[in-house]
Amino acid sequence: QIEALEKKLVVFDDSTSTQVAVVIMGSLNGLEVSDMALKIGRSWGVGGKDYNNGVVLLIAKSDRKMNISTGYGVEGALPDVTAKHIIDDVIKPNFKGNDFYRGIHEGTDAIIQSVKGEYHIKPKKKHKDSPLITFIVLIISAVNFVITRKISGEGSR
């Protein structure tokens, strides 16, 4: 699994010059996960100085925290909102089922797709309002309309 993941990331680096590093550690020792990911990215030189197009996926198992940190060169293709979506909707569901490799594999696939411009966040299904909520909103709107007309003087003649 490690070899397959590493091969995928090396092929991506070779074809795009964008580096993705997956870091799994026990504890953050009180540090913020985003600060630690940024620190690792800088100290390891992920993405290189010339392009700064690296991505660090940091997983702190004991602390149950993770972060996707991007260099300036890829933050347009992989903005924070997309990184959060990848963590919440791609990686975490697999981790809850104790399939850590699948979470990392699918998470790195999503990161790669995002950097290539091929990953799109799927809108979440909206819950239909119940008839009671719709009725209450209509009543409140009607009362608000009547009060507004009275205050503005249009209702009194």
C-alpha cells in the first residue's frame, strides 16, 4: 500500500512538478495541525522554492486531526474550501470505518484531481422543508408585512 501510494505521488510529481507529501504522525504535542503541516512543508521543501507548488496531507492519529496545507503555487487550484471538503467528505468517512489506506488513497486522488482542475465539489442534498415550517415562515412574513405597512403609514387612511 505504501509503495502504491508513493508510486502514484512520484508519477504525479514527475508529470506536473507538483509534490504531494503524506505525513502520518502520532501526536501534534499541542501544536495546531495547520501550523505543523505548514512547518513540515517548509522544512522538507515540499513543492520547491521556485514554484512553491507542494501539498502536505498531515494526519495526527492520536489527536484525531488532519490538514491539507498548500503552497502558493497550488492554492488557486486547491483552495481551503476544497481541502476541507476532501477531508470531511472523502478521507474521514473511510477513517471512521478504519480503512485508513483507502482514506489516504482516495484523499490523494482528490488532491491530484483538484490540482489538475478535474475535482468538483458535489453539492449536498438539501432537505425539503416540512409543510409546518413553510406555513410558519408564511405567517411570519405576513405579520411582518402588515407591521411594516402600519409603521410606514400606508395602512392608515
